[in-house]
Amino acid sequence: MKSIRNSKFVVNFFSLASVQLLNYVLPLITMPYLVLVLGIENYGLVGFAQAVMQYFILVTDYGFNITATQQISVNRDKPGRIEKIYSTVLICKLILLALCLVILLGMIVLIPKLRENPGLYLLMFGIVVGNVFLPIWFFQGIEEMKNIGLLNFVSKLIFTIGLFIFVKNQQDIQKVALLNSFGYIVVGMVAVLIVRFKYQIKFQRIAFNEIIEQFKSSWHLFISNIATSVYTTTNIFVLGILVGDRATGYFNLANTLIRACASIATPITQTFYPRVASLATTSKEESLKIIRKIWMVVTALFSVGCLILLFGTGPILTLFFGNKFDHSLLLIQIMSFLPLMVAWGNVYGILTMTTFGYQKQLSKIYLIAGCISLVSIIVLTSLFQAVGTAINAMIIETLVTVLLIAFVNKKGISISKGTIKTLE
């Protein structure tokens, strides 16, 4: 049985890893083509539109990717309870989806930059729709991720091939949005069918008070996600508003590479989280032992990777692309250690604080960083344009990590040693 669980664990990890890998590596493959065909300004505009959609994705996710995963993991042997959780979360996400659509329409009317190309943003909104129907939290909870990995691979492959076939000039910018949305929507719909027919999860009628309770249970993580977006997604948004599409394009190139490297931490966290959360209900000490091993792995892995970003990116970019991306090289070097900060943040924040019941404190830390970033991003971007945006991203991500480490240590939890002195 242990061998079977370990085998399943490995499959889940590589399935999640493939999702993250394709989400970031394929854009790296298509990036030079899109810059050449669309031009750096339009490429920056696409990045700006994607940043806007990330806000809506954060709203519709709401924190369910953590709380619903935990709920399903704990109740995995209770089919009736899982059906109720699944139905409640899906209804909540649909409510949030409708709210986001109304907000987008208002933004298109009120914000001149969005009003210039409303079709681009409306077509790109399909990403949000597809994400709502993609229950990664369900598959994480039951530790069955291979289907998501396969679906994600097919959708991203279709999107990538479609770009090379249909996007030929600057006027095809809306086709990029359409192809992107199409991939997300197909995956979301197929995933819903898999949940219904493979796992026999039926949609139930849910009482209004149950919907409210589900919203309440994820509130602190929602605040955390929104606060986090202030120093991640907002970077591109503010740069696009204050400076313009060309600077946004150069930053988007650098940010795509940096976030691709940082995304490696996500499948590690997502794979281990259900097991760590479940184990913590019986033994916090044993769950911390697993967290310690994860911390050791990500520290070694990301330290090496960040050094490669700092010293190796220049020669690699020059070898493959000449001097086309020189404007982005400095930005990459400034943010070269950001992936390590993100990885540590996942370990200390999601794996540790969330598992041990410190969601409220986690959201406060993100909120503090978000408030600071609201000021610093405007000041630094106004003064130094894209360079200021990159500096801000590195400073705020480091600040968050320092605050998380300080809080965990204050509570007597030593991740490096794998010990707990006191727990409230």
C-alpha cells in the first residue's frame, strides 16, 4: 500500500509540475515569435490584458484552492460531503465570475486604456471563465492530478500551434486572446465532465447559508491573494498605465522568465499540501518533518537556479536572440533571486502557516506588503520606469519572505530543524 501511495504521489507531483511548466515554458517558446509578429508594443498590451485577467482569476479563486483542497482532503472518504463541498465552491465561483464580468464592463467604460481595445479584454475574459470551471482544488484534495496534467498539455499545445498558424501580423492581436481563452474553456468544461462521470460527483442544491459559510471560511486567504496581487500582477498594470506598452513589453519578457522559474515551487507546494494538512490533524510534529524536507530541497534547488539567472541569462539570450532582448536583461538580473523568495514564501506561508491555523496572520502579512507596494510601485515606476518596477518586485517579495520567517520563528516553529517549541 505504501508503494502504491508513493507511486500516486509521484504521478500527482509530475502532473502538477507539467501544468506549471507548460503555463510558463510555452510562453517562453512563443515569446520571440509574438514579439516579432505583434511588435513589442502589442506584446506589452497582451501582457497588460493578461495582468487584468489575473485580478479576476484571483477574485474567482478566492482562496478556495487552499481551503476547498483541505476540506476535500479531510472528507475524501465521505462522497456525500465531497459533493456538497464541490457544489458549494462552484456556486461561489460562479457568483464571483458574474461580479467580475460586471466590473470588467465598468472598467472598459471608465478607463481610457481599456476603452481603446475593448474586444481584446472581452475575449481574454474567457481565461477567467475556464479557470472557474477547472476544479484543480478538487483533484488536489483527492490526490488525482494526472487528468489535469493531460488536459493542460493538450490545451496548451493547441494554443501554441494555433499561434503559429493564425497569428501573422499586428492586426491579429485579438486572435491571441481568443486562442488563449479557448484553451482554458475547453480544459474547464472537460474537467467538469470528468468530475461528474468518472468520479460520480453530482451537483447538489445548496442552501444560502452554506454559500455564506464557504465564503467566510476562505475570507482570510482571499485577502492574502488580493494583497499578493498588489506586488505581483499590479507591477505590469501600473507600468502599463504610467509608462506605456513598450516598457510593459520589455518587463513582460523578463517577468515571464522569472515567474517561469518561480512556478517550479507551486507543484511542490500543491502536491504536498493535502498530505501535510491531513497529517497535521493528528501530528503537527510529523507534518513539520515533511515541511523541513521540502524546505531543504527548494533552498538548494532555487539557490542554484537563481545564480544561473544572475550570471547565465546574458550569454544564453545573446546566443539565441542576439541583442533583441538587451532591455530585458537588466530586469532579469535585478529579479534573479525572486524565485527563491517565492519558494520560501510558499513553504513558510502556505505549507506552514496555513496548515497550523495562522491564515489570519498570513493575510495580515500579505496585506502589509500590499499596502507598502501600492506606494513604492508608483514611486519607483515613475522614477525609473521598468527598472523601478523590477526593483519594487524584488524588494516587496523579499519583505514578505522576511515577515513570514519572523512570524513562524516567533511561534516557536523551526523549519530548518523540524521542531516545534510552542503552539498557540
